[in-house]
Amino acid sequence: MDSRISRTALRVRGYHLDGYGHVNNARYLEFLEEGRWGYFDDRPEVARRLQRGDVAFVAVNLNIDYREAAVAGDDLEVLTRLAELGTRSARMRQEIRRVRDGALVSDATLTFVLLDVAANRAIPIEGEVRDLLAPLVLSE
């Protein structure tokens, strides 16, 4: 698999389920966020830059498609990649797949901006941050 894609493993637990016995739709937000944290864990140079405190990674839009139900005991894998890097925003693509059969459970596109923390406003993606992110882009 391409090194620009991060893989995060999860197991569906009982507390993830809704009254119908499958993963509650809101839990997928948490699964996807766990995948994004894993993505930055796999790229410590990017994480260190974002942890300085002057710039924040801020989600501004998230679109999720639910494809298959996941149930208790399912092992899932969240695949995360940077799909597009613009001048003011960027997009990450994520998939959640069931490990036993590779079924696509859910897929999502997250749009984010960089926020100047002191000014509380979005800033262009340029300079050091752009240099770190540009080689990670894996277009569709």
C-alpha cells in the first residue's frame, strides 16, 4: 500500500452500537477522527509543526457516505490520505473497511483549513506547512 495512506485499526464494541445492533452513525465521526489522529501520528514532522500552537488544523466540512453496517466484534480499518492541497483549504479522503472481507463500510471527505490561532482566522497554506504537506498528496 502507498506510504501516503495511514491505516488505523479499530474493533467495534458494544458501546458503539445503536438500538438496531449496528454502529451508530455518530460513532463513525469518532472512527474517522481516530484515523486522522493516526495519520498525523504516522507523520511526526507534520504533527510537531501543528503542535507549536500558532497554527491549528480545523475541520470546516465533513461528508460521510454510509455503505454497510458494522456490528459488534467487527475489526475495522480506517484508511486516511491527503487528497487535495489548495492554497486556502485541503481535503482528506477516508475509508472505513471491514477487515474480514474488505467491505467498504463508510467513506468520507473532510475539508480543513489552517487557523492562525492568535488572529482566529484562516490563513493560506504556504511556507513550511505546505512544504510538509505537498509530498503527502495522493489524488483520486
